[in-house]
Amino acid sequence: MPTNGVKKNGRRSISHSSLRFTDVEVAPNSYRKIRLIGKGDVGKVYLVEKKSNGKLYAMKVLSKAEMIKRHKIKRVLAEQEILATSNHPFIVTLYHSFQSEEYLYFIMEFCSGGEFFRALQSLETKCLKEKDARFYAAEVIAAMEYLHLMGFIYRDLKPENILLHDTGHIMLTDFDLSKPSTEPGVPTIVKNTPFLFQNYSTPTIDTKSCTANLRTNSFVGTEEYIAPEVITGMGHTSAVDWWTLGILLYEMLYGTTPFKGENRNMTFCNIIRNEVTFPNYPQVSPSCKSLIRKLLIKDERKRLGSRAGASDVKAHPFFKGINWALLRHEKTPPIVPRYNAADPFDTSNFRPIEDSIELDLEKEGRAFVALQQRERGGGHETLGPRSGRGLYPSPSASTMSQASSAKKDKRSANPFRDFESGKLALPSHASAHH
């Protein structure tokens, strides 16, 4: 039976539309590695093919040794929780998550269009027309509205963390800097608005209330996208996501960020002290400039989105005419990825990366089985696919059997919980340089 999305104490276990599965015969050696398509400081992302059906996936492989060394255990656990509970057409889908002695694995949807940043850089002007920027901004808003509704702050919006689906629609990814609230608030109905341009003709959801109890002092983000309140250390809320939306919209339009300085310190000074200015070219509409200015207000309490969340942003005149309910059904997005029809494993939309460490999935598969037998008596758990995504179909669940009931443990949906608790020791041969 599906588990409930939020327990009585407010803590998430898994989303309403997600299902939990057990006894799934999926392991590292269930997949054939094609090539490396992404690389970070604690892990890598491979294009893989599932041996049983030939379907392509993105396999994110994270080194436990590196996560311990860099103190990133909590971050990957938060990312796993967000991916496991999310079910949205503009958020990358997680199909399975499991571990071996040395690695954590995420089996995710392969977005063959590659990074949105790379797509922008491939354009002759390095930037988009206003109507096209509006399209992508609307899809980002829809995704962040959903995250806030679930009680998450994204905190790392930037073109590099947006992937393009093969249809041209966006998919948010990389949630290791995201922050989940301990007890997500309940969404309310917007009764009034502090922004004079808004006119709510139908009941509108206030998603700000879902993260109202979440304020953090962590210094995280990407240099040119960091909000003023993060730099000053005053603590920040979900309002940081609307600041980063303003920066993203500006970069889509002008090919650069508005506060970029000669070095990091100058960039931070510009963010704190300078107001946003606009080049003479390309020309953008007054409503577009108005939106950017309101998103880039230094005082988070006065920033657009700070009162009723996404509803405030969506109601801005810049988005007049957008049919929010039908965004994912748009047939012709501004950028539709191109492919080499002769190569079924074409990854030309990703930057070329050399793999310095050879990952042996067959060997990892044997280690995976041994670990499951030792720690869980021969069985293992994994997260299954979600249904109801509309535009993006889920893989077949024919090989999966549904769990009969939910565990009482509030973190039962987390397959990495033994790694979190420290019960699972790293093997003596585990290297800190994967």
C-alpha cells in the first residue's frame, strides 16, 4: 500500500503519489555503463542502459569516503528525501536508490538535452528572447512552487542545475544544497496581497506558509546567485529562491548576471550595495524589468514572493496570459534538443568528460548483494517509480512488488539510513579519492 505523504507529527515519509517497493532485483550490475556525463566533487553521473529492457537512465554514483571527508552526508540524505518525495513534471525523477559498501546510487531519469547552461551557451547571442525567457521562468516557478509546497527550499537555482528533457521542457536537478523543513506547514488561501498589481480572481494557494517555520543560517549557494541575506549571515528563508529566479531571468535575457564583479568579494559587495541596472541592448519590456527589480529587492521581507510565495510571482503582469495548468503540454518549447539519429547513445548535449577512475558495475553488483545479505538478511529496499507524470512516462514496474505496509520508522523511505547512523562502516580498502 502507498505510504502517506506526511505523518501526524508533520514529518514526510514519502509523497502521496509515490509508492514504496521491496524485493526489487535491481543492483549496480543491473545496468550497463555507457559513458560519463557529469562530474562533481563527491561523485559522478553516468549514462547507463538497463540490461533487462534497454532503457536509458542517469546513474549518479556518490563516494561514501568523499562524503565523509567533505562532511556532506546530511546533504545527500536531504537530496534523497527530496527526490524520493517529489512527483512533478519539471523535477527530475528518481526511480531507484541503493548502496554498496563504497558508493550510494541514484537511478534517475536521463534528460538527453543536457544542461540548460550549455544550451544557452550554444546560442549565437548566448541569451534568449524575452518571450522565451518568460517560458522557462514560468516552468522554473512551477517547480519551485511545488518544492515550497512540500516544505523544501531549493537554494541553488542556476542554469547548470537545470536540465533539458528531450521535449525541450526543463527539469530541476541537484538538490544537495536544498533544505527540508522539519515539519512542513499547511498551505493556506491568499486573502489579500501587499502588491498592488495583483488581482486574484480565483482562490490562490499561499505556499509561503509551507516553509514559514524554516529559517537557516547556512552559507550556501553559487557566488553570483547568492542573496544578500545569505552573505550578511542574517539567516534566510524561502525568499532566497525568488532572488535566484531574478538572477536567472536576468542571465537568460542578457547572457550575464547583474552583480558580477572582478572577484568574489567584489561580487558580494555589488550584491549587497548596488541596485540592478539594465543594458540598453537587448531591449526588454517595462513589465519584465519590473519583475526583475521586485525579485531582486535587498530586503527579503519586501521581495516579491515573500508574502504568498509563488502566487505573488505568478500574478505579476509579466506572466499575463500564461496558462499555468498547461505548461507541460506546450508542444514547441524555445529550445528543442538536437540528436544524432545514428547514435542511440548520443550525449553530444553534454560536455565531454574523461573518466579517470573506472567504475566496475559487475564488481559493485557482487558487493551490493553481499552487503544486502549481511545487513538485511538477504533482502533489500529501493524506491519505485511514480505514476501520473503526464508528459513524461514512468518505466514499467512489472518486476517490482509493492510493500504491504509502511514502516513506523519516520525515515523508513531512506535506503541510506544505516549510512546516516554510522552503523555501516566503510571497508578498509575504501579510497578517499574516487
